[in-house]
Amino acid sequence: MIEQRTPAPPGAQSPWAGPGGPGAPAWLPVRPGTGRFLVLAGVFVCAACGLVYELELVALASYLIGDSVTQASVVLSVMVFAMGLGSLAAKRLRRLAAAGFGAVEATLALVGGCSAMALYAVFAWTGDWGGTGASGSRCLLVAFSLAIGLLIGAEVPLLMELIQRIRHQDAGGAVADLSAADYVGGLAGGLAFPFLLLPLFGQLTGALLTGAVNAVVGGALVLGLFRRDLTRRARRLLLAVNAAVLAVLGCAAVLVDDFERAARHAVYGDDVRVAVRTDTQEVVLTGGARGRPLNLYLDGRLRVSARDERRYHEALVHPAMAGRHARVLILGGGDGLAVREVLRHPGVRRVDVVDVDPGVVRLARRDPALSALNGHAYDDPRVHVTAADAFHRLRRAPAAPYDVVVSDLPDPGVTACAKLYSQEFYGLARRVLAPGGRLVVHAGPVSARPRAFWTVESTLRAAGLRTAPYRVAGRAPGRTADDDRVARPRSRTPHDWGFVLAAAGTPPPLRLDAHAPRPRTLTQARLTADARAAARTRLPELPASTLVHPRY
């Protein structure tokens, strides 16, 4: 335990500070005004670091476990609760304010800085993919939220004691000064995380760098301003602890690239060919060489598997193309596979692709295996790509230009995509349909999540569209057609993908275009049977999902 130094002899006092001791003015190497400024600057930096730790946990948990609303709620509520406990616990350290603050900051730097790597390690090496089996990741998430909250909560009472010892002032004024520095620091940390740390350093290195800054500022504040409050042994111990923390964080930063590669191989196997971090998400390609099937992962979720992608994309596109299809809009589908199926139909004059991530489109153009799988669809002069959010693109689109709109978007259960399955979104999609035009929507698995599937169908009807729901079985060995095509172990339950074909006016017929090349996996008989199978799972009278009341 770090010891508090006994008060200095009266004869040795500085012209700017009096004798030390609990409740007495601190012995400072600077003027009181400068000392207060340095303490408030330390509050600013520590608050910024604390908020970065919070945002780092939320972002990483959303990526690893999914459902960003739930993960944000868990992290923030546990952390705020723990901050209250930390504030109460810090009352016992007020007599050891300088030593206690130094120990708290060193511990916080180590725990917060290493939290991202620890979470990612559990995710990668335990096979903890989320859903009901995500106990390891969730327990560790709660543990880090609790520990970081306790340490952040302990900071303010200790800082209040230190700033009062520099120059005593009324409690209200001291609280106002500390709160102002704390809130402004929180603003700086909240802006630095998405605009500086994440794009420049990534999640793992960003957390390690934040921990290093936290350790340096906390140690410098105590050893520089309040060093006379500690015994010589306590100063040496605190210096050694901070040096050890910085050494651990530094070694982790040096090894982070090797760690990330090893973790990526643990997650995706030894077949990783491409792994890039775009401005939007992590994109990983596995296989596609030496006879191994190609897989495309976005933020850890399997979006394309060459084993069964044709079954999915033929079912998505071909029923919607039965009818006029000169102009087609594809929302999502940056991998180019839906474009491939659209271009198989004669009479297509223009295909507009709207995908939020230009990095995926660039990969679909340039990667030999992926471009071969999509039939080099982006080389066709009829195809035009726009990098934009689908919701915003539809808001700016002119009315009634498209014969077919294909919504090849992630599963509605992915929180970030909930607005793209809302009544407002489908109202915008209806507005861009030409008379007699059709909209087809990937609506997630029917057998695994019937409520989400039928909520999509109910939402389309609430937007003024007539619907024809159907499904198609997914038969890839070792894979399932589960939420957002996430890779999971083989299950005995049936797996499928659900779709809803919709049109304004009369219900759209579920049929295949007789003038188009015959699909390889889909027949009219199979399509009719799949529609009947989907109808047997209907859940009636489900409320529509809206922007302000998502129901997935």
C-alpha cells in the first residue's frame, strides 16, 4: 500500500504553499493558480480517456456480439452504476488523496487500455459468436464496464480533495470547476474516438494509446505537483507501477498487428486472403484459391458463401424481374452478385447500385475470385454505382424512375439496419417505383425468426404495398441461413432465407420470367411450394416497424 507522507516541518515551507497534511494546503512546486490549472487540465485529460474507454467497449461489443442498442445500454448502465460505487469507495481514500489518485489512474490505464484486446481475444479463441452462446463475451464486457466505472467514479472525490488542498474554496465553486473540466474533457474524448483514434489507429491500438496517455497524465500530476504528500518509498513505488503499466501497453502496441492476425485466423480460419478496414466496416475474404470456396465477411458476419450464394441471389432477384425491368435499382449488394443475376435478363437498360461502403464495391471489381464469382458485373457499362446510405439516396431520388427495386440489405435484426426495414423507408421505395414496378426485400430467416420476417411483411403493407412472401432453403454444408448469414455451427433445425415481393396496386404474381435464362437453383414449382411453406408460418396482425418504434 502506498503511504501518505507526514506533514513537512513548518520551517521548510514554500512561499506559495504551507505545511502538508490532510486538510492543510499542499506543498507545491508552482503557484496555487498554476497548480489549480494543472489539476483541471488533468481532469480534462482523464475525463477524455474515460469516455474513450466507454465508447471503445460499446463499439467493440456491438461488433463482436451484435445489437448495438443492447450493448450500449449494458455498458453505459453498468458503468454509471459502478461510478456511483466508486465515488462512495473513494471516501475512504480522501486522507490519501494523492497516493490514491495515482494508484487509481495507473490501474485505470492498464484495465482500460487492455480491455479491447481482452474482449477480442475471448471472441476469437473461444468461438463466442454472439446470440445465446455469447456468455463469455458478455460476462467479460460487464466485468470491464464495472471495473472501469469503479475507477472513473473514484477520480472525482480524490480530485476534489486535491484541488481544495491547493486553495480552499466553497464546495459549490470547486464542484463547478471540476464538472466543467470533466464535461469538456468528455466532449474531447467523444469526438476524438470516431474522428481520430478509430480511423487512424483502430480499436485495439486506440485503446492502448488512450491508456498510455492516462498513465502519463495521472502519474505526472501526482509525482509532479503532490510529490511531497508521498514518502520516498511511495514515490518510487508509484513511479515503478506507472513504468510497468506503460511497458505493458507499449509491448501490446508493438505486438498488436501480430495479435490481430492471429485472432483473425482464429475467427476465420487459416484461409484469409484479404482483410481490410474500410471507413465503414471490416471486410474479410477467405478462400477463392486452390479450389477452396470463397467467403465474404463484413464485420465478422458471413455475407457471401460461394457454396450457396446462387440459391440466395436467384431467389432474391428472379421473381422480381418477371415483368418490365428496363431500369433496376439495387440497394446494398456491393458484392455484385445481385447485379450478376439482374444482367442475365434481356431488356435491362440501366442498373443503379447504392451501397454505403465503396470499399466492398472496389473489392468486387478488383479481387480476382470475387469478380469472377459476380461475373465481372461491374465491367458492364449499364451498371452505375453510388456510394451512399440507401435511406438518404431514396429521399433524394426523383419519383417513379425504376421498374424493379432490389433490397439486398443485412438482416433486419442488425440494429444499424433497422431504419432500412421501416415503414418510412418502404414509403420512399414505393415513391421511386414506376407504375407496375416491383420491390423485393430480403427479410431474414423465416423458420428461425418468423416474427421479424412477418413484421417486415406487415411493414410493407403499412407503406401501401401489396405483398407476396416466400422463402428458399439454404443448403450449404456446415453453414446456416441464420441472421444476416452469420457463420455458426451446424444445427438440426431447418434453415432458410425469407423474401417479400411487393408492388403498389394489385398483389405481384410470384413467377419467373419466361424470356430470361432459366435459373440454376430455382424453378416455378419450387417457388410456389416455398411461398406456401412461408404462408404456413404467418403471424397475423403484427404492428409495423417505424423509425421511432423499431420492432425487430
